[in-house]
Amino acid sequence: MTKENIPIVDFLKNVKGSILILTHENPDGDSLGSGLALYKFLKKKGKEVYIGSKDGVPHFLDFLPGVEDVINPDGKFYDVGIVVDASGFYRVGKEVKVGKRIRIDHHVGGEFYGMHDYIDPTAPATAALVYEIIKNWDETAIDKDIATCIYTGLATDTGFFRYSNTNEKTFELAKELVSYGADPYYVYTMVMEREKVNKMKLIAKVLETLQLHEDGKVAGITVFKKFLDETGTTYEDTEGLVNYPRSIEGVKVAYALIEKPEEGVWKVSLRAKGNVNVGKIAERLGGGGHKYASGAKIKTNSYEEALKKLLEAIKEELKLEKVYA
């Protein structure tokens, strides 16, 4: 599965200064898993490397090897910055000071920084691209910890091998990672079966907001800030809630609208089934992502305005559904 002539490999081999690997804000399994795998590999290679996340490490990923080394970028200058699983450095969520900028990602579009970017929208996860980089450089350096980080990124971004980005090559990669020591049962239970009671209470409140639109083709939930306050939960606990409306029969577009008054925005998570491209919906709202999973932020404090803008963007894409069919 190794690809030849990956420019970022030769570049990283020759880096003499400091390297900062960055996740996107509110990191998911692919962003943090990819970042930690690359971080641990570059440390093995004797590089001065750091890994940063504005929002720290979410509870469901705190088992990953190396999480104790994750820092909150503090304005210090680094010679090289590498953003993983994000459409650009703006997704880091805060200003960072780096010299050379590089992006490793499997999203369509986004910002480009030069020939050392490694972007492949056909990859099932950014973790798969990090795996290619490591194998291209030194396959013998892959150990159980690195394999676990990559496997977590691959498994979570494919919905534990349920989503449409799962194919024969995805399973081949998973098999290789297991041969290096990744434990599928361990990763699944750590990610999916450690929910806090408070989150269950949050889910109960959120499901009360369920709405259907467009004759049942669109379904969504809303997470008001007061729900977090009342249940003692955080924004981290909103991860994955969009899958509840997505699971409804007949739904083609699912959304979770999440209030973030401290930023003056409503965060939108989008999921799709069928031919609707939610990546295009997100782009209309200033965000981005994949055809089946994407996100954006709507700059307003008004719920009514945010919902109106969201539904308008969804309707525009639904009009194009027959074009994709």
C-alpha cells in the first residue's frame, strides 16, 4: 500500500529545526490519531517535534499513546507547522507562529501551502496518509503505539468500517495495523463504550429538539448552551450526536446545530445518506468537509437566523440531488 515519491518525506528527513503538528479544533479520532502517530514517529527519528491542540484531548480519545505530550499552542515560533485532517491552518482555532506550512489531509478543497502538502481525497482517513508517509520512510519504526493511533483514526473516520469510504483497501490497511499490534476491540470499547452519565442526560434533552424538514428528507437536532450547563457536560460531549437524526429512515441530510455564544457562532455538523453532498452545503456556509460528513460555523447569536441559513443551504443542495443521481 506504500506510494513512491512522497515529497513530504524527503522534506521532513532534512528538517533541522522545530516541528509543530496541529489538530483541528475539537479534535476527532482521525485528527488526533494521525497527529500522534506522526509525532511519535518523528520523535523516533530524532526530530524536535511537538503536537498541539487548542481544545486539548477529548475524553473518548484519552487512551491514545502520547496524549500526555499534547500542548496548547502558546504563540511560540516553530520552524515547521503541519496541520493534519483539516482544510487549513484556520481550522486550528487559534493563531500559530510557524515558518513553513504543510497540510496532510483527505478533504476536498481547502488551503494549499506548496509541494510538500500531502492531500488525497480518495483516502479513507488522514491516518491512512500518515501511514503511507511512515511506511515510505521507515516501516520498521511502526510499533504498537503508532499502529494504535493510526488504527483509531482509520476506524473512527469510517464509522468503524460502516461508512461509504470503507472498501477493500481500508480492510487491508486495518489488517496491517493489527499485525503491528493495534487491538480493534480495545480501540472500539475505549472510543464507543465509555460514555459518561451526564452525556446520556444531554442526549435526552437534545433528542427533544428533533425536527424534520423537506418531507422527512432532512432531520436535525439542536444543542443549546443551557443544555450543557444543566447536565454538566461540555462541547466535547456533542461529538457524534448528529448520527441520531442521520439514523432515521428516509433522511438524506442530518444536522446538529450547536450553540457557541462565547464565539458568537452556531456550529453545524452535517451528515448525509444517498446522493446529497453535505460538503457543498458546508461550503455555502463557509465550512467544508466530505460528501457524507462536513461542518461549518454560522456567525450569529440568533438561533432562528442560524437555522434559517442552514435550511436554505440544505434546500439549495437538495435541488441538485437529481444532477448527482
